Amino acid sequence: MELLLVLVAVGAVVYFVSRSQRTTTRHRADALDDAKADARQAIERLGGQIYNLTGTDDASKQALADAAERYTAAGSQIEQAATPVQARLAKQTALEGLYYIRAARLAMGMDPGPDIPPLDGQRSAGEVTEKRSIDFEGRTISASPAPSPATPNYYPGGRVAGRPVPAGWYSEPWWKPALVAGAWGVGSMLLFSSLFAGMAGVPYDAQAFESGAGDGSADPGADGYGGEDGGGGDDVGGDDFGGSDFGGSDFGGGDGGGFDFGGFDF
């Protein structure tokens, strides 16, 4: 009798553990499917915008090229996504592309279109609020709140290699070496200080930039990531498809190619 009771108890335990595991697996699959569907909506929206617009000047053409890169990267990421976090990263990439679309529309004097959800780290990164030009390592670097022939390179704002980069238009993508390499060089703090010191829209100084200010504490829970950048800066929770922001698939050209960084120390 005692042996029978033991067998019944063991069977009950095995049954409930197995059922719990099946339930957990089903919930995880449902969460992944939901995250993928959400990401695909943003990706499809981005694709439709890319194919319906043609740039009319350097700024709009560059922004559309950047948007196309994000579209390619987001498509690659969503195909590889095996977790909700990875699917959300694909959505973030698509949303960044939509910001480039918006920038292109503004550069062409068009209506910017509907609002876009904020990017991780975007609000705490700040934005360019005035025109600035500096001489740095033998070249002129400019920043502006609006596109111009001198500032055709847009960035929507956010974190690059763990540090905030303000939204705005620039003469060159000075953040690109850090984006590609995953780390900032020695000259980055000096460039940041020279370009943004005292600017009203940038709520931190060079030392704060160097230490990675704007880590999400001022904007918790943006878009369901538990903080602006998922606690990990560029990779949303530490899962970044192989060690770079976009899995190495989106920077073969576009906004970084053709710019000479002239020994910028990145």
C-alpha cells in the first residue's frame, strides 16, 4: 500500500512538472510570436516608406540611404530572432529607420508623417538646438538642428557604444567609428566637449559623456525594455546578434562610407 502511494505521488509530481514545462514553453512561444509580429509591423511600415520616396538633395538622399540600411538590418534581425528581446531589437532598428524617413521628408519640405515611438536612449541623449562648427584634427565638424548643404548627415539620437549621441544634423557621422568598432577612441571626449559644451539641448557635459551618461534612468521603461537601452546600451539586454549593433549587416555603405575620419583616433 505504501509503495502504491509513493508511486502515485511520484506520478503526480511528474505530471505537474511536465504540464508546467509545457505551459512555460507555450508562453515563451506566444511571447516570441507577439514580439515578432510587433516588429514586422514596424519593418513593413519602413519598407513602404522607402519605396515611395526619392531624395531631392544630399540630406534627403543620405537619410533615405540610412533608412534603407536599417530596413535591411531589421529584416535580417527578425529572421534570426529566437527570443522576444531579439525581436524587439529588430523593431528598434526599424523604428530608427522610420526616424531617417521622417528626417528625409523634413529635408524635402514634406509633412513629417505620424509620430514614431521613442528610441531607446533617445530622450536622455538630447538634441542639437543651435548651429555649431569646430575645427578638429584638421577638419571642420558642424552640427545643426536642421539639414543644410553643410550638415547632410542625420542622427535620430540615442546611445552608441554605451554613450549618448544627440539627435541632429551633422557635417559627418562622427559617431560612426564607435558604432562600427563598438568602442570610442581617445579623441571622442574632446570632440564632444568642443561641439556641445553649453548647448541647451544636451543635458550633460564631456565627463558625463565619457562615463556614459544618459543610461536610461531619466526615461525608464521606454517601449517595454526596462529602461531606455535595456541595461546594455547598444544591444538591448546584452543580446546583439553577434557583437555589433546590427549584426554587421547594415553598414556596408550609406552614411559612413566615403567619409574620411582623418585619424580621428577611433
